Amino acid sequence: MNKLLLAFLFFGLIASVTISMKIDTRMQNEKNLQDIPLCLICSFAVDKIEEYLENKSNTTIIVDKVEKDCDLLKEQNWIGKCESLVAQYGPEIIQLLESNESPEACCKLIELC
């Protein structure tokens, strides 16, 4: 009887841990899906910043121009996210690009991709 009870408890514990792991994985996947727009927006911003850096614009002008370019993302309803991202990370992205980081690396370095 004790062995049966122990076996039942053991398998119950394993089932509980397995379910918990599946929930954690699902929650992580949902978080990753939520991060996708930020990664795409960051890539968009990096491309625009790189374009304006070629024109030798200063940081303030570049950030202002890229924030205006965020209007191009209106169909995805990402304008607000884009403007916030550019305001917060624009100067850092500019520094990264000026220090010869690749555009692909910029969003990873600021942990948006």
C-alpha cells in the first residue's frame, strides 16, 4: 500500500512539474512574440539612423527625423512604440553605429532583438 501511495505521489509530482514547465515555455514564447515588434521597429530605426548618419547630421536632428519617420509604421499601429524607442535608444544606436557596430548588432546590443 505504501509503495502504491509513493508511486502515485511520485507520478503526480512529475506531472505537476511537466505542466509547470509547459506553462513556463508557453509564457516565454508569448513574451518572445511580444518582443518581435520591438525588434522590427529597432531594425527600422537603425536603418533610418544609418541613412541620416551618412548625411553627417547631429544626434538631435537624427532622432527628430527618425521619430517623424515612425509615421511610416502607422498601418501596424507601431508609431507610439517607434517614437518611444527612438527617443530612448536613438542616441545609443547612433553611438554604436559611429563606433562601427554593424546595424544587425545594434538592436541585439541594446537587447531589443
